[in-house]
Amino acid sequence: MRERRLEGHILSLLQEALSLEELHARLQPLYPGLRKATLFALLVRLRREGKVAFLEGRFLAGKPQDADL
């Protein structure tokens, strides 16, 4: 349940492109024990599922616009 809630927060924050550090800083007050490594692993899983794109060093909710990536 907690992971689903965290996933929802991540996807809502990623309506604007954010770096890993920026996203971690915004989530830290809500999830004080969240480590960057754990957040990165979750972002990688969301990217594989097509829910998050990684462009120019930033994460963004949604699929990448270039389908060849």
C-alpha cells in the first residue's frame, strides 16, 4: 500500500520534469526514510512500465515522445 501511495505522489510531482535530487527533496518531508537509491529503483521500474520518461537528466510522467528510445 505504501509503495502505491509513493508511486502516486511521484507521478503527480512529475507533471513537471525533475531531477532525482529535486524529486527526493520534495518527497523527503512526506517519506523521511526514503533513500535516493530506493527512489531511483522505483523510477526505473516505472520507466519500464512506461509511466515515467527520462529525458536530458530529468524524469517526467508519461511516455517519451521519441518512440525509438
